[in-house]
Amino acid sequence: MPRLLTSLSAPIMTSTGPSTPPNVTIIGGGPAGLMAAEVLSQAGIQVDVYDAMPSVGRKFLLAGVGGMNITHSEAFPAFLARYGERAANLAPLLRSFGADELCRWIHELGIDTFVGSSGRVFPTDMKAAPLLRAWLKRLRDGGVAIHTRHRWLGWNADGSLKIASPAGEHAVRHAATLLALGGGSWSRLGSDGAWMLPLEQRGVTLAPLQPSNCGFDVQAWSELLVSKFAGAPLKNVALGLDDEVPRLGECVITATGIEGSLVYALSASIREAINQHGSATLHLDLLPGRPVDKVLQALGKPRGSRSMAKHLHSQLGLDGVKAALLRELTPADAFADPARLAQAIKALPITLVKPRPLDEAISSAGGVVFSGLDENLMLRSVPGVFVAGEMLDWEAPTGGYLLTACFATGYRAGLGVLDWLRKGTAS
């Protein structure tokens, strides 16, 4: 069997006997929890994974519906920078189990990968289900027990875990616990943030959960824009927050605002600007391939009896949703002033007033703060309890960065549990 760990000591045993491995309970059957289960089972640990849903890996599977983007191939410094303020916290974890290690691990499961034109890494068949099936088979062959429809409710007075199942509520005793319950988005798939209350009751410091990789609302679009262009993609545009250099890409106009990959990449900065100032202003470049002087030159050409709409179309190719947005967000008198109109085309201001609800977001920010964890992701206030995945207070854009960090934190937490168990049995 392929092994994540190349230099394990002898299996860890408890005082109950030389043939009895310690039991570790993992709450949450997403990528972080399952990765920790693999690390532990390969070390000879008895592992029980509990998940509230009817099957494990549900968010993982849904994320792969449009093509399973597992990680990204860019160089490590650029890769690490995607984690923003949490880059320093995640750096040692990603160095231990980053994009290269993740790809090797996938290949060990018999799944080939390829690098797309954007640098994103995908399984060859673009699907998540075959990867998850192969992984679950390996875990079960390694002795990992997976219990679905089992919801963690917190701790009992004696320190045991309180688990609710179809058969009723029962206590689970263990040598160590690893929590990997996801963030607060996509509650229908199990990531509902309900884990925050039990942790708060144990004195764990938490940052509030907030939407990340999400859409945002404007104050209000006109009825005409919504009726004709809600859901329309904005292609070949550039978007920047305040005075930032705009990024190239695509986004989508929605009935309430704007969303899509370009917006998701800026979501953390947009959200924090709204938190601080009550709103955030994006600048949309409708023609990123043309400098403003060329736009002005085109606008200055005589239009004769043609309407402004036809003039914009013939000279600049602006029509459809781009032309509608220009009309929506530019004062009427600016259309009589080529210089003002050119500036609007190159930096159309869109004021955003709030993110979409957390449950609509692709991921969430907030959760267990890193200052409350040791280097092995164990809670300082609750020894023997480890945390991994999106429960931790970090965020990243889409593009494989979210999944890679979930795997990396699960790997480190699994190793942390092993270290904890060894120190406990040695004392």
C-alpha cells in the first residue's frame, strides 16, 4: 500500500495491552478529516470517522461537478501568497504537504492528473467521484471505520464525545480527537458551523464565520438591467478594488449584484472594506485591451445620425451587458463628453454594500484562530483535541488553493495526533 509516512516507528500501544492500538476519533469526513485518518491508520492507529451526513466527502464531490480542480501548479512563493494574512501560519504545513505532494498522493491512488492552461491541476477525467472511491477503499482496507449519520454534539461531563445517531445518543471515548467539520458555507452538505458553540463552551477562541469566495450586492440594479441581463457573463474584463491594479477575467451580473471568479478573487478585500466602511467600490474596465487614449480616439470619431449605442458598438464593440452597465452606472451628461465617457469605460465604478449570505458562499473565513493552536494544530485550551480544514481561520481563492490547504492541515493534524500519542505512551 502506498504510504504517506516513510519513517514510522513501531505502532503505538496503550497500557491495556501490547496488541491494543489507541483509538482516535475524527469528526468530519471531508478532505481534511480523511487525510488525517490516512496518516493515523498507516501508523497502526485505530481510527473512527464520524460524519453527520449520509455519506462522506459531499462538499468535495459537489466542488468537482464542473471539473475537479485539485490544486495549482504555480511556484511556491506565488502559491503561498494566495493565503493572504494566513500565509505565515500555513507555510510550514504547505511545505510538508503542498501541491507536489498532493499530486503524488493522487497518483498513488491510481488517478492521473494534468495541468490546464491556467495552471490549475485536474484529474485526467475531471471527476471527483473516482478519486474519492479509490481513497475510501484504501482507508477501509487500512481499517478505518466510517460512521455516517452520526452528529457530534460536544462533550459529556466525563470528557467523552457526545454523538447522536439514528439509534440514539451515545458517548464515545478515545485517546485523542480530531475535529474537521468544515466552515459555515453549504450547510446542506454538512458545513453548518454548529461546532462553534461546543468549542466556545470549552474556552476556545473563535473568529466569527464570514462568507468568502462569494458574490456581493449593490444597493439596487434597475428593473431593466435585471430583467434583461441578470445571469449574463461579463467576459474579457478587468476588475480592481479602489486603486488596485485590475485583474483580468470574467464575472457575472446577478439580480442583486455581481459574482464570479474575478469577484471571488477579491472577496476577502471587498468584505473587509465593507466591514470597515459600509461599502466597497470596484472599478470595472470594460475594454482592458485598449488604453484610455485609444478609447477616447474612437469615441471622438463623428457618429453622424447614429445613436450613441450604435456608435459604441461600431467603434468599440460595446454592446449587450457591457453597454447596459455603462448606461446603468454613468451619468447621462457624461455621454456628451468623450473624455468622461472614456474614463467610465476604463474604470466603471460599482459600489457593493454587502456580501451574499454565508450559506451561498463557496467557502468561509473565520473559525479557530491559530494563536489558540500549537504547531501540531492541537487546541491549547483542550489538550488532545486537534483541528484541521476549513474550521481554522484562513481563507484562499478558488483555483485549488482551498483543497490543498484542507489536505495540508489534515496531514499536519494527523502527524500531531501521532506525536501526542507517542508522548503520552512514553510518559
